[in-house]
Amino acid sequence: MSRPVHWAHVFVDRPTRSFARACDFWTAVTDTSLSEARGEDGEFVTLLPKDADACVKVQAVTDGDGGAHLDLAVQDVPGFVAAARELGAETAAAHDGWAVLRSPAGQLFCAVPWHGESVRPPVVAGSRLDQVCMDLPPSAYESEVAFWSGLLPDWSARPGSRPEFHVVEPPPGLPVRILLQRLDAESAVRAHLDLACGPDIDAVRARHEGLGAVLVARHPHWTVMRDPTGGLYCLTGRDAETGGLPRAGSRATGPTGDH
């Protein structure tokens, strides 16, 4: 039985020592303001856009270097959790009204109640934070493709523009896509943020560098950046409005792919 996802939030997970700096950087990138902190230790904040519903949050984590994860907002949290478990997920933590889950490969995500969110934040200075990329070892790639495709049957799951990519795209109006990326070597699963930047990645890169980010690497299809806390993310040449590949005739900086 389909239990549709009505909204999704991207979580920027950063170490506690870097939490304030991460909030400063990502509010500037997304042109948002900060909510009041919440959680037992004030570890959660929401980035609040103007005249739209929030879809980005920041979490202070005490273990590891952080990364990214998704909150999937549904009307029937217990039913969604049961469906995820049937497909191979495990419950990492159960809370009152919401749950932390772990995909078969080990990627954390959350099932949370939907509170009526429906208005997607706009493109900001030529970019939009719209994708979580899950970097998967070869041994886990096919099972994760099957898991996310089965968990989100109302989304469009399809091969990407390159053989190592699989795109899980939400219905129109939802703010966050999933990109599954097969790595070349075995490693633990991890996730990072992707921004769609339209035809001019370099202009967005320069803006982010002015906010404290550092260029890590240029690839034909994307540019890897490091935010001021040390977290990696990517600027991609996808259309910032649609999230898709550039339209024919657009001015892109080199060839582009789903990443």
C-alpha cells in the first residue's frame, strides 16, 4: 500500500563544535533566517525562507564529521516505518510520533509527521539546495536502488545520465531529490548535499567562496566544495528551477550530468 511522502527536509549534519558556523553559512547560501533551537541540547534548527515552507534544517552531531540525511514527512508515520522495515530498513531510534531509520546500506533517514508544508522555497542567487546524494559502495548500490524505488513508489526512479547514477525524483512541488551514486571502491555509505546551479556554476562558486567555502575539485559535471565547517557538498549544472539537466542551448560550464 502506497503511503505518499508529502514533504521532505534536507538535514545538514555538522559536528557540535562547528554548529554555529554551519548555521551562518547555510542561512547565507539559502537566504533564510534561523528558527529557535530545539532538542534536548538545542541541537536542531530550521532554516526559514521568506514566504515559503522550510525544507532545510541543521543538526549538531556528536559523533563523526557529519554529512546529510533526509526527513520524509508523511501522514501515517507508523505505516511508513512498517513499509520501510518490510523493504529491509531497520529502526535506529523510535520517538514519540517520529522515527530514525537506517536503510539496508546504513544510510540514516527519518520518518516524521507532515504539517501541511506545500510551498517550495525559491531559487536563491542562481542556485537551489535540492538534492541529497548518497555515495554507495558497489556491493550496496543495487540493493539501495531497489530500496528507495520501493519505498517511494510515487516518485520517479530512473537511471541517471551516467552509469554510476540513479535518480529518485519526487512528484512536482516537493523540494528534494535523491541521487544514488555508485562509488568505485568499497566504503561506508555517506551522503552529501547538492545544489542545482543552472548554467553558471562558477558564479555560484564565487559567491560561496565569498561566504567562506573552499574549492576542492572541478569535474566535467560538477564542482566539489568544502563549507567553512569542513563539510563537502557539490555545485551542479542542473537547472535550478526544475532540477533536471540543462535545456538544449543553455549556457553551461562544460557538460553536465545528474550530479
